[in-house]
Amino acid sequence: MVLKLSQDIKKEIQDYLNSLSEAEERSRQKGIYRFYCMMQYTDAERSLESILTDIRALPSITIVNTVGNSKSVAPNVYIAALSVKFVPSPVGVPASPERKKVEILQSLKRVSGVSRLFKVSSRLERFDA
């Protein structure tokens, strides 16, 4: 037996399926994500703690920690591994986690004392919130 669906039922099913994909996209904007990177900095003018304080003040960033100890690579030049946790979408401003990560990296490069960023992890870890 072949069941024929009316146009109203087909439309209702399609609307339901569309709402599922929208809800999934919205759920990616919520939650907390983390990525890792290496930062080169100089301690001539600012300490690592001072630089981390400025990074923590950036919008959307929730937690910044160093992973392991910082290492000297030249006189007054150090590298530190960072773990950066962030919320991709503040209330009312939808943004994907990948896009927010790019914005955060651009902001990190502008922090006084940061020479460069490298070895940025391509993977984002999600923490349910």
C-alpha cells in the first residue's frame, strides 16, 4: 500500500526537519570551547602574568592558562604554551566557534608584549555548558 501525503503534512515534516538543523547550529554557538597555541613574548617591558591579564580581558575569553613552564629561547625572549577557553557567541551576537577562534587569534597578536603565535591547534574541544 502506497501512502500519499498531503501537501500540508509534507510542509509540516519539512518545517520540523529545518527546525532541527537550526537548533543544531544554535547549539554550536552555545557552550565553551578550547584551543591551544604557542606564544612568543619578550619580558623586557611586561611579565607573562601581565600579558595573560590582558588576554583574559579580551571579549568572549573565559579562561587562559599556561600549559607547562615557559622556556627561554634567546635573551629576554620566551615561549609559553597557552590553553584558551572561550564562548563563541555572546548573547544576541551569533558566531561560529571557528570564526570566533580566528577573531581571538587576531586579538592575541595585538596584545602588547606578544611577538608571535604559532602551533595553533586546528581542533576545538567543546565543553557542555
